[in-house]
Amino acid sequence: MDKKDLRLLEALDGDPRMPITALAKKIAVSPQVAAYRLNRLFEQGVLQKTAAVINLSKLGYEQYRIFFRFKNVSEAKKDEVFNYLAKHKNIYWVAKIGGQYDLLCVVFVKTFQDYDEFLSNLHQTFPKVLQDYHAFYGVHHEYYSHKHWSKKNRTLVCGLSKVSQKMYELDKLDRNILKVLAEDCRISSFNLGNKLGVTYKTIQNRTKKLEKQGIIEGYRIIIEDKEHPPFIVLFSYDNFDKKKETLLFHELRENKNVTQSIKLFGEWNLFLIVRTGSLEELQRLIIDLRDRYDIITEHQTIPIFKDVSIKLLPIN
């Protein structure tokens, strides 16, 4: 990538739905050249998606993050598990990871019974393949800008803290709009209307309503940045103090290397996605947070080797 590509990504990070004419102006090229560069970033896999971030809690869904370890099985059998999860209707994210575990998946379900059924079906489908697992309930999820190369600083918040007593029911059109925007939020209202058989005005009005209700929390780019590979950092708390946790989250929103923060219930209390240019930089970040926030006791670092699937609307 050259400087114009980085400026294009920075502009998209601030506004993923920015029109191509505005993107062209940002990087001082013609709209045709901007479109070419944008398509090239998709083709190269640097830019994976421009997507709507959907607050699934407002639709009555809860998230579980599950770490699995494989038994001594073939790579082909492992791939069968990854493919099964990637196609599962309730899977939000599945990734190949390192360290103590081999696989991470994030599943959204409406009840604990649904979660239990998901696990039972997985083990029944792949007997003697999965050795161990640890699961954590996610209650609060924050998405941040990719500040390691962008000056923009946006926070999108999903989870219980954003949920009112009212739950929303989607009709068929709302659901179809969300399905498309969760994969490509840059599609025009005109093209989306043609795709769904309604007018562009209907699309605009429905989209604004979904945004106002907080079902669409915002928009985000999903990238693969090989110079800043992602890591999971898990923290556990002791002597919990709500004020200190609030200060910690405030700092995480400003930290240039942290792109997501999730509050958990379970053995671990905080799940971070961190992008750094070196392991040394990652370790400095961890030590700095641990030294200044005495509620943090233990930590674990897990490299993310590959995103197998990212599906931002993992519902029927």
C-alpha cells in the first residue's frame, strides 16, 4: 500500500459509507482512480468488508465467546469443524488462533438453552475431535477506529448497556436490509432497492429508522493489516471497582492499538482485540495497563492466525 491507499482507508475508517466522489477528494485523485484503488484493496484482501454494526442485543440476542482445543486429529478434520462453524446460522466470528487454544467462535443466541443446544450439536457432529473448551458471556462490546494508522476516533457500543426495556421485532424488509448492509454498507439505496424490489426512498426511510432505534449502531471497515497483526488479550479482575473499570474503558477507547473491548462474565473479565507492530509493543501495552490498574490480576495473550468467517448478522 502507498500513502494514497492509507489515506483512503483512513477516510473509510471515519465514514465507511463515504461516496466515491468524497473519497476521491480526500486523496486528491479522480473518482475513477479512487474506485480503482478501492476495488484493488478488496481484491488484495486488505479491505475485507465495509459493514453495518448491528446491536443484536436489541433484537434479543446474547453473545458467547468460546475457545476450543482440538484433540490429536488431522488438519482435514479440523477444517471440517471450521467449515461447519462458518456456515452455522448463529456464528458471528470464527478464527484460527494460537496459544492454549486452536479455535475461537462467537455465537449469538436468544436463550441459554439455545447455547446449550449449539454446543451439544457441535460435539455430536464431531465426536472425539474437540478436547476442551472455555466459554464466556459477553455483556458489553465496544468497537473502535483503527487508530494505529488513522487519526479518527469513533466508538460504537453494543450490548446490554445500550438496551432499553423494549425489544424490536424485524419485519421481512428490515431483515433483508440488514442482511445486505452487514456485508456491504456501501451499496447505494437505489441499488439496494432494486435488489429488494422497493423504492430507494423506502430503503432510505427504513435505514434511518433502524439507525434511530439503535439497531444499526454504526458502520465499520474490516481489514487485514499484516504489518499490525491482531492479538486477543484477556484480563481477569480482582477487588473489582466500577470507577476504575470505567476509567480503564475510557483509556482503551483512546489507545491507538486497541480496536475492540468486550466485558465478559466468567474466568476472564475483559477481552481485547489489539493490533501492534511487534510483540514487544504488545507486552509494553499489557504491562502499562496492569501496573496502573490494580483491578487487573492475570492476563493471557492469544495470536489470531486467520479469520475463517465474519458474519455480522448471525440470525435467521
